[in-house]
Amino acid sequence: MLRKKAKAVLKVTPEHRQALSQMSRVMYAENGIGLAAPQIGISQAMIVVDIGKGLYKLINPKVIKKEGQQVLQEGCLSVPGVSIKVKRARKILLKAQDEFSTSLTIEAEGLFACALQHELDHLKGKLIVDYANLFERIKIGKKLESLKNKLKHENLPQPERESRQLQL
């Protein structure tokens, strides 16, 4: 699911609002600052972000302008224990819809711009490990293999595993 491109939301429904609320709860429970729908098993273009200045629930987000660059050390709830230096735009202009289908334009910079771009990567099937150089890939290789094996051997019965993923 994490490597698939998320589909656009054509019509916002109560189920989408419920999913965004669930995503927010998961993000806060895991002490994250952002979460994308594919991370909880929903292949639709929805993200939530809160860097400590208020929660944003965004549908079909798209960057329409980028300025400058910054390099920040990023972690990800999908690859716990791994952090990578990632180069991103320092400032972005983003268009999206909120949970009630209202069009939004958001100017973001610094950490907020970074968090938004990170979650947008998830909607494209991209992870922070894709930014790792060869040395970093070798360094985190064992950790990634351990995570992969843990997920593969998760001892939940199949129906219960599937029930953890919301379907819209």
C-alpha cells in the first residue's frame, strides 16, 4: 500500500471525514506531526499535519509553487527508528480541500512545508528511505529488513489484519 499512488478523492463523504479523524488520532498517539491515508491502509489522497500550530486535514493536496531549499533530518511513522536527511523546498504554496470540500490555499515554510511535502510523498508512493544515499542505505539496511520481517510475520489472523485498514 505504501508504494502505490493514492487516488484522488472525487466526492468528500462522511467516511472521508471519519478517516481524517482517525488519522489525526493515530498521528497524535504516535507523536507524529503528519500522516497520510496510505499509512493506515487507505489509498486515497488525504493527509493530516500538525507541527504544533493547529491541525490541518487536507484532501487532494497539491504543491503549486516551490521556493528555496532546506535540508532537515526526517523520521517517519512507517519506518520507525529510521531518520534521513532530506532536501526539500523551503517554502511552498499548496492547494487542497478541507474535510468539508472547501478549497484552500496554504503558504507554508520551514518545518510546516517539510511536513506537508513528506506527506505528499506518501501519496505518490515515496518514502524517506528513497532519499537515502548509498552509505545511509547500508547503515539502515538491517533495520529495514527487521521491520519488513516483523510485518511479514505479524501474527494477527488475516481477517483481523484487514479490519485494521479502513476502506472507502
